[in-house]
Amino acid sequence: ELEAINNVSAALVKEIDLNALLDLVGAQMCKIFKADIAYIALLDEARQMIDFPFTCGEDLGPIRLGEGLTSIILQSNQPLLIEKDLDQRLLEMSATVIGRKPLSYLGVPVIVSGRALGVLSVMSTTQEDVYSQSDLRLLSTIASNVGTALHNAQLFTEAQQARSAAEKPTRQRAPFWPI
């Protein structure tokens, strides 16, 4: 676990580009958890939509906030571990599965400034009881690092935009000289 956290953390520190960062974390998630399906979801609050900038094992298009297990995690700010009896758990939560139905599901929120703005998730479509509390802690630690990296990327982008705006030449009027 420590090696996995160190590998992801070291890579996140070096990466500023958001898409490259998400690809890197997603690839590590697939490898570490040997997931049949893995994804990184990000909430677009303005549109109330959830986008999936990284998927492995299944292509997922945007969904509305309120749909699927990802929404439950985003709205509750809490991780979700379903080890078995997925249908019963879905019924209890009044939830649906978007895409292929897993037998084991683990999803954790990515917290930025105290709010869940994303989800990291890994799934097994072939076995129950694949993920444990230990896996939940590991994925939560990775999500915490991703949250910090997302916040840093956001600050970097805002700083670049501010700098760009400040460097734009201001239109100057010619001095007025009365004749």
C-alpha cells in the first residue's frame, strides 16, 4: 500500500496538466486494484453533470448528477463499498447502475475545499468480495492526493489567467492637448 501511495503521490507532484494527471492516476488505479472497470468522475457543478475524463474497461459518457452510484458518493461525501449482494444494496439505496453491472464496487470521493467534486472508482464484474476496508483506505488516500492535485491545478490555472489578463496591454488614450 505504501509503495502504491508513494508512486501515485510522486507522479502527482510532477504533473500540472489536469488530463495527464487524471490519466496517470487512472492507469495506476487499474494496475493497483486489478479492476475490470475503473473510472475517475468529475462533477461539473454549473451543468449539474458528471463527466468521466478517465475510464478503463468501459466507456462512460456524461450523466446527470443524481444518477448512478457516483452521484450517491458525490452527494454524501462518503465512500461506498459494495462487496456482494449488489442488487439488494441498490434497492436499499434506491440507486441504479450506469453501464455494466459490477459484482464488487468501490468508490471514494475526491474532496476539494471540503466538497466532493469527483469520484475514484474500481469494480470487478467477475467476482464478489474483491475489495476490502484496506482497499477503501488505500483508494481514499489516493483520492485525497488527487484532491490536492486538482486544487493545485485549479490554482495554477487561475494564476495563469490572472497573469495573462494583467499582461494584456491596456488601451491608452492619446493625451488631450488643447489648441
